[in-house]
Amino acid sequence: MKKIIILLILIIYNISYVKGQDIESLLNELDHTIKNRESYFNDKVGRIRQIESIYPLHNDEQNYAILGKIFDEFRAFNTDSCAYYAQKKMQLAKKIGKRSYIDDSNMNLAEVYGITGMYKEALDILNTVDRSKLAEYLVPYYYYLYRTIYGLMSDYSMLESDKKKYAELTDHYRDSLLIVNKKQTYAYVIVKADGLIYNNKANEAILLLSGYMNNLKKNDPSIGTLAYTMSLAYRKNRDNDKRKYYLAISSLSDIERGAKEYVSLRELAQILYDEGDLDRSYNYLKCSMEDAAFCNARLRTIEVSKFFPIVEKAYQQKLHKKEMQRTIALAIVSFLTILLMFALFFLYKQYKNLVLAREQLQNLAKGLQEMNIEQKLLNEKLVESNKQLRDSNNALIESNRIKEEYIGHYMNFCSLHIDKMENYRHLLCKIAQNEKVEALFKKLRSNQIIEDELKEFYENFDDTFLHLFPNFVDEFNELLVEDGREYPKSENQLTTVLRIFALIRLGITDSVKIAEFLRYSVTTIYNYRVKVRNKAIGDRNELEEKVMNISRITKK
């Protein structure tokens, strides 16, 4: 029943995995991270330099704690530095005389020896540590080292009997670790999952690890180890896709935290090689080789060295094949170029023949052209004459139209004006008959009638002009800059400036006549004209000439 429940949970988990995970995008992210791994390296070195900068202090206990932090930073980064700081910890531990510090330093050295493949030396150091006198907080570390070293010895033993013996010792110390670590802690989950995988219970290991990982943040430093252990479970289940996915996650975590001693990227490269992705496989192995060499992790260097030549050879063959394809393509292009040159030569010969034929035709046509030139000149003169005649006719039509409009308006205006004068005369007579001399003199002295008549006169002028030239204001403003444009005060009522240029449009260009018409001084009219010319777009001296040509009237 338990196995059925586990199987159902895994099926649900796998479905969500298929829907939610994109291995290719994860590999693209890993490619980018490897390309920029120098920045992660610099961050790691920066953290180490920052801790080293506060060492030494005056207090030996504090110095020992600082050396421990530096050792932790160099773990999986550089084994030589790890060994150096483990020895410094040992020297300071002996000076302090604290047994737990001496045991801790000894186990640090054993860990370094284990990483470098010196298993005998590592075990010799561990055997000097008295388990019965070991500080409680160091016991998990003590069992972890035994489990790790025997596990490595089992993996790399040549004889099957030795492999089995060391595997049993590994399992023994794995059980010891489960006893001394609290359940649901990182150390317990890793060891428990490792034991489940070893005992062919990969599905239970997957459930345990996935449940723990779901509660972690993406940048948690333990993600790398957890993801690698998950990949081991999927390797047991022969599920390469999920194994590849978790190896990629583990590799990302390793590189982002600046680690140089790791396994995930190498194993991922091997899978990709088997799948035919030579470019990524080569780049990942090259990265693994460079990092292992920097870390001086001999075991990792040997592991990469066994597989790297195979991938490199295949990669070089691929490059050679591409180079051959490029060479063949170049040869084809060169051959086509030569053919093109022959074709161009042939076309050039044909072109020369065509030029000779064309010259003969040109000589034949030259006589006809000379005969047609005079006819063409005559036609052009005739066209020009017709154009001038049309312009003259249009101008005459326009002039006649203006005269007709203004004559009609002014005959009507004069008739109305005579009626007004007659009414005004009757008014004055009526005042005189009533012997109201004072009222008569007051009426005669008033300018109101003149002002009213002028106002009506200008309104009549504005209305008539805008009727003749409805687009005058818009076209006039198009000749001026934005801040110099003039607009009517109200509908059908021109400003003084617009009236001046309306008169110019009608052909009245003399400032004296304009001044008389508008009842201003000649100086005022001149100043208005200069002010507007200064705001003209283009040549200011051509403004009034352009005004003369705007809003030409069409015949009704």
C-alpha cells in the first residue's frame, strides 16, 4: 500500500514537472552563468579578503573563529589554502590548549586529504581523534568525514571485495549520522536520501528531497547538494531528463557561490555528450577542468581528464567538419566568381557592340533632332506666350471682379450715406426751428457722427474684402513666423495691420494713400509695415510681393 501511495505521488509530481520545467531555458541560463563566472569568482575572493582583513585580533579565541570562517570559505574553492588555514588553526588550537579546537583542526586536515584523494592520510588523522572525548557539536562532522572518505574509497576501489567492504563501512557511518542529526534538518535529509538511494528506494528519496527543497529559497547554498542528490535518485530510476534538470540546478548553484570543486557540471557534460550536444558538453568539461585545476582538487581533475579527451576529440572533429564545409563553400563561391567574371567579359563585348550600334543610330537621329529643335523652341515660346496671356487674362478678370464688387458696394454705401446726410439735415433743421441754438451747436461740435460713419465705413470695407478674399488671413499668416501672426478681432473685422496689407493686396502700396484711407500718420503706417516685414518667413523684402499674389480670385 505504501509503495502504491508513493507511486501516485510521484506520478502527480512528474506531471507537474513536465508542465512546469523547461530544461532548455535552464541550460541557457547555465551557459550565461558559466560565461560570466569571473564575476562570481571575484565576489568569492572579495568575501575571503574581507574576512582576512580583520585577522589577526588580540584575542586568540576570536582569531580561531576567524580562521574557521576563512577555512569554510576556501572549502570547495582551493584545497591548498584549505590545508594552509587548517594548519594555522592547528597551531593556534595547540597554543590555546583546547582539545575541541585540536580535534576540529585535525578533522579539517582529514577533510582536505580526502578531497585530494589521500585517503590513508585522512584516515590516519581521524584515527587520532578520540570519539569518547569528542565535543558533542563535532560528532556529526566526525561521522560525516568517515562516511565521505569510505564512500570515495568504495567508488574508486579496483577490487569488488574492497568496494563491498568500504560500502558497508559507508552505510555504517551513514546510520551513525542519522542518529546524531535531528530529523528534518538539512544534514539529516541529505544522509537519509543518500541511504534510500543506496538501498534502491529512489522514489522515497525523491519525495523526501522534493518536500525539503520546496521550503527553501532559490539562492539557498544547500540547493546545489540537494539537487545533486536528487539527480542521483533519478539516475537510479534511469530518468535522464530529470537527472539532467537537477544537475543543471546543482551546477548553477555551484558556480554562483564561487565553488571550484564540484561534480554536477562534469556529469551533466557526459549526459549532453551522449545526447549529441557537443558544444555544451565541451564547454562544461572545459569549465570543470579549469576549476578543478585552480582548486587543485586532484580527484576531480582525474575524473574530468578521463572523459575530456573523448569529448575534445569529437568537438575537434566537429570543428574540422565545419572547416571543411566552409572550405568547400569557399571553393564553390570562388568557382562561381570565375564564371561570373567570364560572363561579365562576354557582356562587356556585347556592350561594346551595342555602343557602336547606338552611335550609328544617334548619328542618324541627330539630323532629325536638329530639325526638331527649332520647332521645339517655337513651341516653347508659344507656350510661354500663352501662359503670359492666361496670367494677364486672370489678372484682368480679378481686377474687373474687384472693381465690380467694390463699385457695387460703394454705390450702395454712397446711396445710404446720402440718405443719412438728408436725415441729419432734417434733424438740424428741426433743432433750429425749435430755437434750440445751444443744442444745435452741441450737435455740430460732436464728432460722434464722423466716428460712427468711419466705423461703418471700415466694417463695410472689411466685409467686402473678406468676401473677395475669404482665405486672405490664413494665407497672410503663413508668410509670418508663429509669434508674429495677426488674427481678426472678431468675425469679418480686420485689425489695422490686416487692413494695411489688405490695401497692399488691392494694389495700394503708397504709405501716404494708406495713411489717408486709414486716418493714421504716414510714420505710423511705415512703422507697421516695417514691423510686419521683420516677422516674415524667408526674405523680408519679398513679403509684400508675396501678399500681392495670395488668394487669387476665381471667376464665378
